[in-house]
Amino acid sequence: MNQKQIKMKCLTAALIAADIVLALIIGIVTYYSVLEPAAEFYAYKPLAVLGHAGSQFKITRLSFGNMDILSDSEKMMWLRKAAERGHANAQRDLAYCLSKQKDFKQAVHWYLKGAEQGDKDCQRHLIHYYISTCGMDNGLRQQVLSFYRQGAEKGDVKCLYQLGLCYQFGDGLPQDTGQALRCFRKITEHSAELSTVREDVWYKGKCAYRLGLYYKLGYGVPKDLKEAAKWFRAGADLNSSGCQFQLAQCYKYGYGVNKDLKQAVSWLKKAADAKHMGAQYNLGQCYELGLGVQKDRKQAIDWYRQAAEQGNSGAKTALARLEK
């Protein structure tokens, strides 16, 4: 056995021992809750020095708000050590600190590393950076697209949705409405047992909205108002305010469904209660003109005001007229 192999065996043994000691520390701290943050810091630090990533991350967390324990540069050093050892939470925190320092390229690099390990915060931030293009050179964009593709193949709804948008707008990929439709459809067909997962429900609603618009406008598919109304109804049942508003418009004008002003008002109320500006304005019109409801000037003013507060110019004009 050569010197290098001996060193590696010793290091592995030290890290195993560090895991055992760490487990004992966590057990004692959890059971007795006796250590103050500073004391806990000094309990973890020897393990951090040995190279234990969890301890390296832990001491940075314990030091936040306590400059007497670690300086900012020392925190960054330990976060980087833990991140380089593959600690997803450290990768997330390091990326956040780097973004605060305006080093967006490095921030994206570490968000990507954390996202690849399934960290939801990293995935969310990665999508934000991709959309804004901040810190994204072509090489990084292609890495992120590769991450989206891999996630999409595994059925990850966030990756499927973002990949669909990239195809829709030709963002980093050749524009391909058919591929976008396939991504969005796949999300709406996502396993039924996951339908109560809030994130999945949100993405399903967003996809139903986009599919509804495709069929309403004939974007990449033959125009089909009945099919559009079907998708808007699917999204409306998932509490998508955009779908609720569009479904109300279908009932108001008879797009793909029988005209029904009462149904239109019912869906407008749901969307307006969810702060949908267009729904608030349209509901104001319904109360002002008596469309599907009894005329009610007070209700009309109330809904116009809510829409106006969000910047709706039509609502501002209507409000000025009714308040004369």
C-alpha cells in the first residue's frame, strides 16, 4: 500500500469517526438542549476542520448574527468548503451570498449544483436567473437547459414547465410550439395521486391556462373554442385565477359553451377574490350594467376601486365616472 492510499484510508476513517462524534453531539444537544449557539459552534468546529461538510455548514449557520464567532470572509470560506463537498444547503447559501456580492455567474453555478441535488430553493432561484439572464453566459444557459431536460425526463413539473416555455418562446432552444404543447400536456396528465401537492396543482393550473389560450387563439394548433373552454375549466377547478377569468369570458360571450351570464359572474367572483385585476374590472362592469346580477352601484364602485388600485386604466375611468 503506497503513501497516497494510506492517507486516503486515514482520511476516510477520520470522517467516519467525525460522523459518529457528530451523531453523539446532535443527540446530546437535541435531548438536553443545553448548549448556547456559541458553545454549539465550538463543539462542531473540530469536525468542520476535519472536513465534515455538515459541520462546516452548521458552524456558518450558528455564526449568523454573531460576528464575534466568524467574520463574513470566514463564513464564505466554510460555506465554500461545504459546498465543494456537495452539501446542497451550503451550495444554496453560498449562491445567495455570492448574489448579494453581485457575482451572479458564480451564484448561478452554485444554484445549479444545488438544483441538481433536488434543492427546491436552488431550483426556484435557477429559474429566476434563467428568465432574467442575469449571470448567464451561453455555457451556463446550456447547462441549465440540460438540467431542465434531465428533470423533464424524470417528470419533474418545474423542469417540464420551464422547458415548455423555452420551446414556446425559442429561449435557448429552437422555437417549437409542438414541443411546448407536449411539455404542458404532460404536466396536466401528471400522476393523480400528486394532485393535492400544492406545487403540482399550481403548475397544472398554469399549463391548463396556456393550453386554453393556444386553442382559443389558434397558436400552434387549430383554433377550437370548445377545447379552449375545456382547458380553462380544468384550470379553474384547480383555482387558477387566470383560468377562472377566461372561463368567465367563455360563459359571458358563449365561447365554446352555452352563453350563461350567471356562470360568468360566478367565475369572475372567484378570480376577483384571488386579486385578478381583469376579473375585478369585469365584475365591476357586471354590477354597473346588471349583467348576470342585479345592478348595484356600490358593488360596482368597490370592484372598480380594487382593479384601479392594481393599475387598471378602464377601472380608473369607470370609478371617476361613478364617483362624480
